[in-house]
Amino acid sequence: MTAYEPLGDPGAGTVPAPGAAPAAYDAVVLAGGAARRLGGADKPGVRVGGRALLDRVLAACAGARTTVVVADHRPTVRTVTWAREDPPGGGPLAALAAGLRQTTAEHVVVLSADLPFLAGRTVGALLSALAASDADGVLLSDADGRDQPLVAAYRASALRRGLATLTEDRAGLAGLPLRRLTGALQLTRVTDAVASFDCDTWDDIATARARIREHGHVLDEWISAAKDELGIDLDVDTGLLLDLARDAAHGVARPAAPLTTFLVGYAAGRAGGGPEAVAEAARKAAALAQRWAEEAAETGTPARGKPDMAPDATPDTRPDA
């Protein structure tokens, strides 16, 4: 994809709000292409926002019961099952068949490994739309109306029937285009220009890298990357922690902000971890920072311990400051 318009928020577009609750699902991620338009580079390993494209896709389908990656083995941040089409390089249809053989769920999400903005919200919406319909699958279409069969949720039984039909008169599936399968299925479509953005060229990679550094996205992207790198699967109230950092910086001293948030994390870990432990530790630290600032105001002591610093010299640490 080379055309570019402002991408907006991940998961934004016309993906419907989840209706019927999605059933348990497996995921098949196709990551073994030749990447000719990238000069043969290892596309799944190309980093966007500090994370390999493959790892970004794996994060989006983290709710899968089983995730199968069809490619040669490589390090990934999440545990996956590996498969390979026969012969290697046999194309997306052969790769899909190889991955599908490792799944057991009735609903299967099929994804390519080059989707930097795919989010769990979009995966959930695809699954919910599938559960609410009689279709064989629900796939995304991009802003120009092009179908994206590798950003889709399917009924595994329909995929298996279609693959069996295609192999009746052939020795294998190598070389067959994916549309030979999807063209025989009953499909519905939803549009999501963000989640369907894929990286086929170095220009696409540059666009993705620039977009995640935009002011409205960089913090969320950084936190997601850091959690993956540290092996943390924990949703916390980032606004709460940012408010704490701001209060510590303004009420105590600028270096108090990172040190205090570190101590909050350490205390929460010792208390067993989890969002509640983080919130409680942050509440206590924020109350302490408030008392510290009040005492400084009562005694006339500069709050940050720097008499030559104006009261508003420390910027707000919130991203919307």
C-alpha cells in the first residue's frame, strides 16, 4: 500500500461496534512471503515503533486460543505454534492450509504479518460480526474498497471445505491465488482504513514509522512496545501515572517524577501486581506529593528545591499539556 492519507486512530473507521459476543478462536498468521517489493528483506522482522511487524500482529490476536505462524522459526514475544507450507514459498493459499491444519476452533482469524496498525479491537469486531451473521467470513476492505482477505475472520469449516474442493483435481495448492478460495465463499465486509494499512514497500514502512510518532499516538505506542519488551501483560491507568509524575515533578523536584513512578511499580509488584495494586500505590504516592507541596507552600520553600526556578518552569508531563 503506497497511497497515504492521515491514518487517525488504530481501529478507527467503519468497523461496527461488537454485537454478538465472539466465540473462542484460533489465529493463523502468514509470515513467509518473499517481500520482493522490499528487496527480499525479512519483512516480518522489520521494526515499526521498536517492534517487529510480526510481534505487532501477534499482540492484536493475543486472545486467540492457538496462534499459528506460517514461516520459518524466529524469536517472538508471544508463544506460537509454527508451521510451514509444502513446498516453502508455495504461496498464501498453501500457507493458509498449512496453518489451518494446526487449529481446532470453529472461528479462525487469518492475518498477514505486515499490519502495523492492527488492534485487538478490530480483531474482536471481525469475530463479533462473524458470530452475528450466516456468512462464511468477514473481511476488511481498505479506504479504496479493496478486499483484504488476510485481515479477516472465517468459519474454519468453510475454509476446509473450500480447500478440499480445490485439491480434488490437483496434487497441491502451491501457486494458487487466494482468491480461488475466497471467491467461492459467502463473505461480508467492513471498512477500516487504519487496520487494513499494510507494509509492502519501504515507503509504507516510513509512513508507518512516522505515524506512530505523531503527538496523539506516541505514548500509547511506546507503552505497548515497552510492555512487549518487558513481558508485561497488564492494563494500567496511564493517566493516573502521568498525573502522579506531574505532581511529583511540580510538588517536589523534576527528577522525582521518574523515580516516583519507578517506586510505584516496585511497590505494586511486591503487592502482587495487577491494576489495583498499581492504582493503590499511585494513590499513596500522589497523596504524599500533595502533602509535600502543601508544606512547601506553607513554609515558603520552593517546591522543587531550586530557588532560581520559576513556579511554572517544569512542564506538565501529560501528553496533552
